[in-house]
Amino acid sequence: MSGITATPRLSLQAAAAATAPVATPIILVDLDFASGPFRAWTGLGQLDWAGMTFEGVGSLGAVGEIEETTEIRAVRLTLTLSPVPQEVVDIALAERSFRLRTARLWGGLLDAEGAFVADPFPLWAGLMDTMEVVDGAEPRVSLSCESRLVDLERAEVRRYTDADQQAEYPGDRFFEYVPALQEAQITLPAS
């Protein structure tokens, strides 16, 4: 999934439940931080689905507009927690390795007992980009994510160096002597 989402199709069971007197729409969020996954949902308490446990954030969580487009272009999505406890702010400030890691969102419906009406459907998937942490009277953490199509807009910088070659082809020794050649003095014999 790349951020370009087709209109999700609900199963017949979910479509029927959506018109029922009690059907609660929810959003599930899975963020793949290097320190461990962060999974949240728009309700309260814990919710288990597909072998994952999601923590409820209730009205503290906000999901920006999930843009639907027929164009081939990158779209952004912002996820916000506000207000948050100081320990969440501290964790967000300590998190360093999150950029270009996976972010996924699903939509779902719960019945009156809090059980899934049908399997949640994919809403959006992309990569985490930037995090803004506001520490103050009302602490807030905002995470901007981009669809995978952002890779089409990024220039890929490659160099003729051993380090660049090792990143792509570990063990290849083709560029091993390039640094020595750059400093070499080459003299031609006089004729």
C-alpha cells in the first residue's frame, strides 16, 4: 500500500453493521519505531487484533485527513497525541531512529459489545518522517508520515567509494583502492 488508497470496500457484514443502531467506527495505528512498535486505537483500554495489542488513546489521539488521490504523488498524514503525560514526551524526545520506518492505519467497526464486526480494512500505509514535540502547559506529540511514493521525489545520491559499494554489495572489493589512487603521484618516464 502506498498512500494512494482506493475507497475501502466493507464486507457485507460490516456494511450491514454500519447501518445498525450501534456501530462504532475505529482507527487502528501501528508505528514501527526502532525501540519497539507503538500501537494505538481510537477507543479506551486494550484491543487485540491479528496478534497485536493496541492501546486506547481515546480523545487524546487525532488523525489528520487521509487524502485519497488518483494521481501518482506522495501524500502526507499527521498523527497527534495531545495532551500527553510527561513520560510520553520523554519517550518521544528519546526516540531517534524512526524516520523512514513503517506507519500503518486500519479502519474498523465494533458492535455494541466491543467486538469486531468484520476484519479491519487498510486505510493508509507509509513511512514516518518528522516528529514535533511541544513541551509546555499542554504537551503534544505530532508525527508526520508520508506515503511510500515520496521515494520517487527523493534523489538517490551514490558515490564511487568503497563505503557506498559495501552498502550495496557487501564483500565486493572493486572500490577498495580508490582512496589510495586519489593521492597517488603518477609520473611518466621521459622519452
